[in-house]
Amino acid sequence: MNASMPHKQERLQAILAPAPVVAVVTIDDAGVAVALAQALIDGGIGAIEITLRTPAALDAIRAIARDVPQAAVGAGTVLSATDLHAAAAAGARFAVSPGASSALLDAADTSTLPLLPGAATASEAMRLSERGYCLQKFFPAEPAGGVEYLRALAGPLPHICFCPTGGIRVDNAAAYLRLPNVACVGGSWLTPPALVRAQDWPAVTALARAAAALRG
Ligand code: 3PG
């Protein structure tokens, strides 16, 4: 295991765990990133994952990192060493990947950026645990087996904690959050594309507020 891993995992935990939900955002217009992040913050959601799936993503991360210091902005859909380095250079404070390749994990070992790598099976989770990842993304949560699958992993793998993401909404999030091996959940339901296009920030704040209350 890389020597800096425990420290990076602690940092990741401190970023992701305070609120029950990490907002997963795919953004087409970096010009709305600051207002969007502020709307989430106003609703009590501080961890914002901007997926690297659009040309606007890195500019959005840069803008949030610069103008919304209360937000912990991260990069999602980090698939390669190149993505990881670009995310760090843009000011991301964490990185998320749907799975884990050896090349990505090797790059993460030498990066200061904490990585939340994805696992969907016991074997994948064990391999990541061997490399020091005690906090992992469970992806895609609903299709991969959902709450019952994660509950089954908690018995033999109690030392691994998950942020399940994929198919989670306000109505099924609470069941995940009650599991002993769930630190938080991730989801895109806080920023529906139609609300973002309409720049309806009060509506986004209301969704964030409902999400922030899930563990309360
Ligand atoms: C993703 O990779 O898109 C995230 O897991 C979000 O999934 P969701 O849109 O089902 O919340």
C-alpha cells in the first residue's frame, strides 16, 4: 500500500461523509457552475462531483474551486491518469471513478488527490482494500444488487465502507444510509437537467435540502 494512502482516505472521508449525499453533476455550461454549486451549498450539500463527460466539466471545476470555497468540488468519471492529473490541475479536491484500472490506481498512488474508486463485487472491493481503499464507490448501485447486496458485503467485509451511486433517488437513499457500511450515497437527482437549463436555483436548493435531511 502507498504510504500516503491512510491520510488521503481520511481526507476523502472528511470531504464526503459530513452530508448524506454527494451531488453528481453533468454540466453542459460552465457559466452556470458557480450558481449551481451555491444552490447546493444553500441546501446543505457540500460535496459536488462534476463528471468529466462534457467539454465544460474542467472549466466548471475551476470556477467552483475559485468562487465557491465552501464547496468541496471533485471530478467524476475519472478513467485515466490523464483525467486524474487534469482534475487536480483544475482544483478538484477529490476524484471518483466508476471502476478501477491498474493504470488509474498507479497514478492515484503518486497523486495528492484522494480517489474514490468504484467496485461492484466482493473481489473488486477486496482488491481495492488491499491497495488501501477503505472507502469505495459501489457502482452501479441499483443494477448491481442494491441495498441487499451491500448488506451482504457488510458481514465478511466490515472494514470497507461504500458510497453507493447509480439509480439512487430521494425515495430509496434512506435504506442505503441505514446500512452500517454506507458512508454516504451519490446521485444526480439533485440537479435535474431541466432545472439546471432553466437556472431554477431555488428548486435545486430545495432538492438539496431534502437530500441533506435524509440522515437527520
Ligand atoms: C453516474 O455515474 O452517472 C452516477 O453514478 C450517477 O448516477 P445516477 O444518475 O443514477 O444518480
